[in-house]
Amino acid sequence: MNKRSSDCADFVHWFRSAAPYINGFRGKTFVLAFGGEVVEEGQFATLAQDINLLNSLGVHLVLVHGIRPQVEARLKELGAEARYVRGLRVTDAAALACVKEAAGLVRVEIEALLSMGLANTPMAGSAIRVASGNFVTAKPYGVLDGVDLMHTGEVRRVDHEAIQTRLADNELVLLSPIGYSPTGEIFNLALEDVATQTAVALKADKLVFFMETEGVAGARGKVVSTLTVAEGDQLLKKQRKLAEDVGFYLPAALAACNGGVKRAHLISRHRDGALLAELFTREGVGTLITPTPLEMLRRATIGDVGGVLQLIEPLEQAGILVRRSRELLEMEIERFMVLVSDGVIAGCIALYPFIEEQAGELACLAVAPDYRRRGYGEQLLQAGEAQARRLGLKRIFVLTTRTEHWFEERGFVEKNLGALPRRRQALYNYQRRSKVLEKILA
């Protein structure tokens, strides 16, 4: 295969993998939150292309921008001191004036980039209508650690109905980190507070934070690709030293999921295309946070037949698994368990019991290529063994032509044909010459 054909095959594979996400995202609401650094350092021009692409796919978008570096620069010009308490700015009168100025400048720059049709880009001519306004009502934060934060506030209410009206009219909503009180006061708000409360109020499908780091790092420094809310809480309780931005955004993401947001993502602002790679690939490039685990192991139903067939057919063609027709699979589907990852059947296993001989055959153990090296095969095998124990079986066996070492590493021992239950011996395929491996259940 030449390079051109290989590139074409890779593209087709990617596009087919992305298609379910493209279809599933249409009409969904995403809240994207990024600091003022994205605008200050010129990264928003590229990000705007990806935002425009999502908009063209029918995704409803709310952008929440920060202004910290712009405010810092203005305070420095004025010779004023920037003060913080636990990451929150102490917003005195001088700082508030800088906040208002910075918010206006950044908002106008973002609107300009989104409204210009993105000339000389793949999305040329597809301008986005941008709506902004006083959607956020705020209240004073008050005193923290003995310090009056003055004009720093926190979100009291988000006018989600007004935002949803704009989204339904195919407009993108842009929110600055500023809130207003019913009496006309202006408050400086934290980016993560505005983003989280907005996502919760809208019952958003996704909340995405752009950070300095790649995501939440694990014990060995490698980015953790997925976290449940419970796992995230445990991570924070351990009080292990986290990157500064993770310390801000991880609690916000957990709060959003606890508030009804379906998914939260922490991704790097420095990686070009991180938003698309996170949303349209199974592996992602950052950390995905979900209220409950993405993976679920359950008994198969008749509705899973198509997914199981798609999973096992390549292995049947390679001679690794015995061929099963759709009709046979429909008849035997109650013997299968499936491992579902984010709505996709990622693996399966079947158990055929021989009650009279207290034995069971584990068959059709398969994991989709994109989900291998995640321990799914081990998980399915353990589920099959557990089911055999529940049925009172004393031993299990497998017939395999290619994977005997994998099973031997997990306690199976090679046996002769006579070790099979008599009914199974009668069905043995001598042309395949499968090896018989047995494991005694403790």
C-alpha cells in the first residue's frame, strides 16, 4: 500500500470513528471556558476555526472567557498592586475599573474574530452571530480569610432561559467574568464559577476547560484520561500536590457533574486542535470527568446483536473465533455479556453451561481493537468466571487456536479432548484442532 492509499485509509478509519460523535453532538449544548491568555497570546484565532466547525455541526455553544492577564497588565501600567486570596482577586475600585476595561476589550476582540468569516481558513464565509449581555446575576463574595474581597463576587443566578433563546436562534453566547446585582452593582467573577454555574443552569451536555497543563496527572505524571466524580473527589482528598490550574478547574468540573452536567473535560490550551481531538476521538487528549464510570458490564440483550456481530466478525474472518450467524447469535444472545464503553460495545464474552457435569465453556471473548490494552479482556474473563460460580460450576474451559498463552497466564491448563463434557466432545471441530484449556474454580 502506497502512502497516499495509507493516508486515505487512515482518514476513512478516523472519519468512521468520529461519525457517531458528529451525529450525537447535533443539538447538544457545550460550555467552553478559557483564560484571557488564549486571546492575549493569539491562540483564539485558531480556536475560532474549531468553534466555527462545531457550530456548523449544530452544536449550541456558550463561551466563557477570562481576563486575568489583561487586568494584570493594566494594573501594572497604573502602578497598582494585584492582591489575591486563595486565587480570588481582591477587587478594589482601581482593580474593578481595570476589570471592566479588560472585559470590554477581550469581548470585542473575540466577537471580531468570530464574526469575520475566518478568511483564508477552511471555514471561510461561515460567520457566527454572537450574543452577549447581562445574563449573570451576582452577589458579593464578602470576607475570605479575614480579607474583604470588595467588588469580587460569586454567581447568584444565570438567566438560562434567555441564553437558551439565543442558542435556539443559532447564536453563540459569549459570557465575560462579570456579574450584575439587582441594584446595578458590578462584580468581578471567577472564570470557573461563571462557567460551572452556566453549565449547570443550562443542563449542558459538556463543560470544557482549557488549561495550562494537558489534564489531571496521575501518580507517575501521566495524564489520567478518565475520572469519575468519586475518583476526582478522592484525588482532592489525598491533598497531593496538583498543578495550580488543576486545583482551580478540577473542583469546578466535579461540581458541574454533581449539578447535572453530563461530561466535563480538562484539556490543554497549548495543543493545537485539542478541542476536536478530545471530542471526536475515543482516547481524547485530556481528562474526561463523568458522574459515573464510562464502562458498564451487563447481560446482552437482543438489541446488542448488531454490535456484537460487528465486534466478532473480523476475528471470525481471521480464524480466531468460530463463525456465528445472526440467527444463531439471536438465539444465544442471553448467554452473552457485553462491556459497553460510552455507549459502544467494546467487548463480549459468552458462557455455555453444562450443568450435569458442573462445567462451563467460555467462548467468544473479544475486545474491539480501539479498546485493547485497557484490561477489558481480563475484566470480561473475570465476569465469565463469576457467572460460572453463581451457577455452581466447578470448572470452566475454553477452546482456542491462537490465544492459549493468554489463558495459561490466567490459570488455565491444557487438557486433552476427553476433559470436555460429553456433549461438547460431540461438537468438537477436528478441522480447527482447537486446544482445550481448563481452569478449576476455587
